[in-house]
Amino acid sequence: MRIIHVISSIDPAQGGPQGGCIRLAAAQSNLGHDIHIVSYGSGNIRKRAFEAASAVPHFKGITWHLLADPNVKESIFCLQGRKTLRAILTAGSFVHIHGVWETLLRTAATIALEKQIAYCVQPHGMLDEWSLKQKAFKKRLALRFGYRKMLDNAKFILALNADEARLLEPLNLASPHLIIPNGVFLEEFENLPSSGFFKERLPLVGNKRIILFLSRLHSKKGLDILVKAYAHIAGSYADVDLVVAGPDGGARGALVSAVAQLNLNDRVHLIGALYGQDKLRALVDATCFCLPSRQEGFSIAILEALACGLPVVISDACHFPEVRAAHAGAVVTLAPEDVASGLSAILDDTAMASEMGGNGQRLVYEQYTWPRIASSTIKGYVGISNMTMPAT
């Protein structure tokens, strides 16, 4: 099959959809399909994205069609994008659209319909209740003037988990849905790097244990909740520091202010974005991983932490109840006290933490790998459109 993935940006600073799109495309390429990605992303964005994805297995099998970063005119009318999409979709077998609220994506759906090429839409959590409340009026208008048509005419909507599928129901979309999660490439975790990353990067941390947050610094990621939770326990764990790693998504300033107000400047460390080996080295060195998000589609960061054998503390809004079922970590509410309790339980019981790490690693290795997930998407592309299909 000639499969065209369309995503508005490949900038890794934009979060999980970019990483998921690239890894899925790479896995499909390894199955023998002709894989293309159309996106905005030139200059520094292209360089940053390719550096971040350079270690992804089968990355070189993807054919890229990268457009210049859009100006206001392009963002509204998609002139450059329309021309490129018309040329590429001519010989396409299927179009996989990542995201919702961008003109490039709606244009891809329109052209696919004109050329009678089936397509799916993967919202990446952008249609759940929390997300729809952000800029709600603008999104209601967008649905009315074109985006509902894009969704209704899709062969299927790809939901990352059962919760996301359930949260789509109030929209009453005409398209059926498939449930297929994100995953990992096991090759990336077979030979994990040696420890010592934090000693090199943060000498003052020394031999302290580390609670690691590794994601975009955005309000939905619950950084304010995490800092309050850490403040609850910091006095009881003098040997535990909090490390926040990730690109700024608009919440860095508020985080810095909160840390200062809580007098935690010497205990909370902001170290910027980590990719490739640096990311793996940080995960290997950490004691536990924490992501108290207000909204997630299906976090690749959680999967990567589990694959490295880390126990995790995540919010129920991460929509990953399998973590609790597998005893791979704590699934908590958004109350800082609950997050603090989950962290304390892991910090207090090293034997349990080690058991959780092994359980999480086994969970990912058995159920959440990109080759299996890529195979499921291909079945969805060519299969009956009214079925609900979990990853197999």
C-alpha cells in the first residue's frame, strides 16, 4: 500500500502526536509498505525533528514531503499544502490524518474524498471533553464549517484507548471508531545506556533519588499538580529531588514561579528537552516517573518509562488503567495529595518499586509494540469500516 500520513507539524516540541506519527510510519514501512509523511517543518524544525527521531528503527524507510513553515496566509488557505497534497495523493492507497484543528488536515480529507481515497482521522485526544473545552467557541465553529465533514467522512476514527472512544460519543460522529494504542520499538530498549546521567548533568544532585517528569511543559500536563505533590513529601525525603525534562509548551514560567514560592529551587531541576540517548539515560537513572496530566491521548513517554523498568505514577486522565491492573505503578486522581501518596508508596518500598518496574516492562513488551500496532492499522485500512478493533 502507498500510505500517506498527514500531520500539521513534525516539531518534537509539539508533543506526542509527532512521535507517534513518525514511529507508526516507520513500523508500517518495515512491513513493506510505501510510506509518506506530509507536514510543515523546515529549517530548524526539520533538523530538530530528524535528530530526535534518528534512533527510531526503520526511520530511513519514510519518504518525507516537508513544507515551509506556514505564514498566516498559508495557515488559512493552505495553498502550498493543497498543491503538494494533490500531487502526492494521486497515487495514494490510504491517507492517515493526525490531529484535527488544522487547515492542512481538512484539506487532505477534502482532496482524498475528491480522489476517492479512503482516509482515517486520529485525533490524538483532541476531541475529548477536556480538549474541547479549550477555545470551545472556536472549535464549535470549526466543526460547523468543515471539520465535522472531515470527521464524518472518515473510514474510521482511530482512538488510542477505550476512554477516548467513549469520550467521542457526545459528538455523534457518523464514522465508526477503531481502538489502537501507541507503542514502542523493542530495539530501542534492548541495550539500555549505563547510569550516571544525572551525576553528569546535575552534579549537585549527587546520589539522590529522582522523580522524573518527562514531557512537554504545558498546562494540561499537570506540572502545577506535580510541584504541589512534591512539596507535600519533600520534607520527608531529603534524598529525593524532582527533575522536570521537556520543551516549553507555555507553562515554564508558571512552573518556575511555583517552585520559587514553595522554596524548592534547590530540589526541583528544569533541564530542558531530552531526546535519543539522553532521554534513555535519564529514564535509566530515575527512581520513578510521574505524569499527572489533565488530558492524554496515549502517552508514549509513559510507555518508554515502563519499557525502561520504571514504576510510574500517572493520573486517571492519562487513560491507562492497565498500569494499575498490571501493578506497574499508581493511577491517581488529580488531587496533589493523591499524587503525593502514590509517589510516597513507591519511594518507601524499594522491593515493590522493583516489582512494579518489572511488571511494567513486561506489559509493554507483550502488548504495546509498534510492529503489532502497525499491523493492526493496516487491517483497519483494508478491513470492514464498522468494526471496533483492539491492538492484537
